[in-house]
Amino acid sequence: MPVRQDLRNVAIVAHVDHGKTTLVDAMLWQSGAFSERDTVEKTGERVMDSGDLEREKGITILAKNTAVHYSGPAAKALGLEGGVTINVIDTPGHADFGGEVERGLSMVDGVILMVDASEGPLPQTRFVLRKALQAQLPVVVVVNKVDRPDSRIEEVVSETTDLLLSLGEDLMNDGVETDVDSLLDVPVIYASAKAGVCSLENPGNGILPTENLEPLFETILNRIPGPSYEEDAPLQAHVTNLDASPFLGRLALLRIHNGTLTKGASLGLARHDGTIANVRVTELLRTEGLERISTESAGPGEIVAVAGIEDITIGESLVDLEDPRPLPLITIDDPAISMTIGINTSPLAGRVRGAKVTARQVKDRLDRELVGNVSLRVFPTERPDAWEVQGRGELALAILVEQMRREGFELTVGKPQVVTKEIEGVRCEPMERMTIDIPEEHLGAVTQLMAARKGRMETMSNHGSGWIRLEFVVPARGLIGFRTRFLTETRGTGIASSIAEGYAPWQGAIEQRLTGSLVADRAGQATPYAMTNLQERGSFIVEPSSEVYEGQVVGENPRGEDMDVNICREKKQTNTRSATADVYESLTPSRKLTLEESLEFAANDECVEVTPDAVRVRKVVLDAQERFKIAARERRAQK
């Protein structure tokens, strides 16, 4: 089959915070994508993390593509005087956004796997590498952050090689054709993405001899093949992502596998249901750096955006009307976590001017999210104003709720639950493989914490620097609310990450939260006087003078039961005017919970109220008498 030598399509994959986006930035700068007049600061924020949430959280949420034009010595050595266009897909590193990774891998012909020189391969590394090997994509390993003082370069290369061979063996056992010999010949590049330098030689002292990324560009050209295509085949273009333009409307990002796509052409759109619709491409855009440039035509292997097709969705294909040959749909792993999202039903609903509070508005927004988020599912519930939303993990669902909150929606969000399935008549639940890095002194506390959540230790290794790595297989529901307890037990020093590990029979009851809640028994304003008298009973999650209502959770009770409290009590005025009449006491500062922390904190009979200006934890049933009756019925049922 013919191969285009002037083009390379490559995805950069790695675990969270191993340097993917930083490397893409360095490639853009060194390829001349930015001029001196550009406002982007080289030492500032990562240009590929364009979303507000991405910049705030320091993670990549959506897979994005950019084009790097390289015309250095490696291109000239291949006889490509005009240079090579390298399409780079920057993928998320968090397991909850695995759907974005799978979508990105469907667009490329090779993978750059980045591994931290200190942390080594972690769960997401294993996940993305397995997906790449399943697609039979060549891999280039980049050991990043070799200039870290705690780097373990040789050990990390050895761990990565072992991981490659282990995954190759697993795929062969599953019947997937795998060339094990090629896995032993995977090129390794040693880099410092932040400094924009790399080398093919192992820098024992962490100092790289080069001053740029030339070895990386050379390896990409020599080890990642150009896109191949069938010379006489009709048009086949796969829709892999969606975007929007204020001028052009919906944009479909696609990879052209065969044929030529022309601006203004009438084509066939092969839909999910097997039908083919007649559509017309009104605009064709090619990516150059971070900008999209209008072009008249694009050939096989190119990644372009088209406009003019309003109802196009991910996974569909653009084909030739006279000889339609649809491409296979993109397959995504099943969701593991679900939560209920509905309208705000609290007494404070509708207080924010201009807020979106109706069921129709919430449902329309969830439907729009389904268009571009292939890993999300939405199902109706018994209530007409609430829906069950399923996703890969807590973070992915929390990101959706946070985006809706910033768009002006008021919501009631239920506590996350796991999605179970029947396998051969047995009720099974999703499992997670969790890797934990902790100082040695916290080993006992973390092991006990994981045992209470039905975690099974698989391996334990000592880095030799006072840190231990533990690997557990644990039910996904055992990780709901885990992060806060974990950070408390390790005094904020522990690092934990997990990835899906398939399904296993139901593991039994798991204690989610050992503490109870302090619940407001009336509506009003929280007073410092009442909070000072109550602070011996627990800690607060509301500020003094904030408005509360009956059934709102205002604090945490160290004991295991809930306690109704009057947080609105005011101090009675007297005629006493002596110097010792008032005793001044200090009020312990309240703990302010973020949206993710609120979802973790909520008990099984609680939910989270989300508005544009506040996040509150509340009881599902607000009336105290009604909650007492429900609890009494449950106790009688247990007897």
C-alpha cells in the first residue's frame, strides 16, 4: 500500500502529570509555531490546556490535536526538503477520561509513551499502552524529568520494558496478534520536557548533552510510519471528535483514511443506524500550530475539520455517495460509576438571578454533552426531573457538574454509585487496580484503610528512598470517598491513582463513612454564637452568617450518628453591663468543601445541592420527622 512520507500522526499518552502537554508545548516552540509577537509566554501556562478547568486543575480533560511542521536535518535526510507535518494528539492522563484516549488512538499511526523518571509506569500507563498494542501501533518510550534529583532512570526503563512484555503476553493469550520481538526493540528517549531537551543516550547525572528536541523529531520520522492508504479506494473519513465555532457552527474533526476530501463536495454520512444521508461540506479546515486554516482539499492520512453538517456525531463516517464504505464505530469501555442529576429541589432554589432551573434546560444540556462525550450514558429515572448519568469515574462526572454549574445551572446531585452487571447469572461489580506511593511510616495506616474497603494487595516494592509503592485490586465503590481519608492518614504526602481492572463478583458490604452529620433543624442564618456553643460536638462546613435550611448538613459529627442542631440560635440581650459578663471564645474556622469533596463527603441518605454561587450538602429527605420515620421502618425491616 502507498505511504505518505510527508506526514506523521502520533498520540502522546502517559499517566497524569508525566509531562505530555509540556512536551507538546516544547515541540510547538521549537518548530516555530509561535512568533515573537505571540502573547503566549514560554514559561507560563500550557497552551494546549485551553479550558478553564484544565488550567485550574492542572490536568488535560479533552483530547486535542495540533500540527507541528518540522524541516530539520532528519527531514532532509529522508529527502523531504519541504519538511514533514507531524499531527500530535495530546490525550488526557486521568483514567476517568479514558474515552478521550481511545478516541485519540483511532486517529494516529504511532504512540509516544511518556514515563516519569522517578514514578515509573503507573496504572494509566498500563491502560494506554494496552490500547496502543491492541491497535498494533508502534511505540516510542520517552523517559521524562530525567533531571529530577530522585530520578531512577535505569529502573524505570527496566519497569517499562517489563510492562511492554507483560502486556504483549497478555494480548497473545487473548488471541491478539502481537510481535514480541518488536517490543524488545522499542526506542527509548531521555528528556526534560520542561527544558525542551532530549537525548538518545542515558544521562547518568541527569544532564542532557543536547539543546533541543532534535533526537525526538528524528525518532518520530524514523520509527513512526507515515499513513498508508489504498490508491484507488473511494473516500473514507472517520469522525473522531467534535468542536464548535461561533461563525461556522458545529465542526467535525476527522481522520481521512482513503480518498480526497474537497471543500464544497457532496458526500454521504454513514450514521450509527446504518443509513447514509446526503450532506455537503461547506468549509474544510487544516490545523497549523494552534490555528485552523481554510483549505480546498485534504488527502489520505490528514486530520482535518469540516463544517456544514449540523447533526454529525462521533464514530460516523464520511463516504463516497457512489461507493459508500463506512468505517467501524469507535468502541468504548463500559462506564463504572453513576450519579443522579436533577433539578434543584432545596428551599433556596431559584435565588440566583438568571440561573437555569427547569427540567427541560437540564435535560437539553445533558443531551448536548452526549454528542461530544462518547464515554457518557444518560438514562431516565422514576422522577421526571432527574436522570441517571453514568461515566468512567467520579472525576469525570464531577467535571460535568462543575461545567454545568459555571454555565448557570442549579442541580441536585446524588451520591456516586457503582454500575453493576450480571455475568453468567452472578452479580458483579467493577474493580480498580490502585497504585499508592507513600512514606514508609504510613504503611500500616494505609494497609488498614484499604483492607476496610475490601482491597487486596498485589505487590509491594521499596524505592530505597523512604517511599513504598503498593498495588491493590479494590472494588470501585470502595474508592468513593477514599481520597479524603487517604490524604488525612498520610498527612497529605501520599499519591494514589487507579485504573479499571474488569469485573468481579460482589465483594460484600463496605463502610463508606464512619462519622455522622450535623444537620440544621430549622431555616435561618448560621450565627457565630450558636456555632461557638456547638463546635465541641463536631466541625462545621458552613460559614457564620450563611443562610441554611432544615435538612442541610452543616457539619460533621465525630460519632457515627446524625445530630439535629440549632445553628441559628441567637444570643439573648440582657441589661448586664459588667466587664466579666461576656466571655470571648474563638470559633474554629469552617472547612470549605469543593464539589468533589462534597460528593465524597455525602452519606448514602444525602445529596449535593449545586448552584452557580454555592455548593451545599443536604439530606435527601429534608423534614426531620420524616427522616426519623424512615429510619424506624428500616430498623424494623432489619429485625
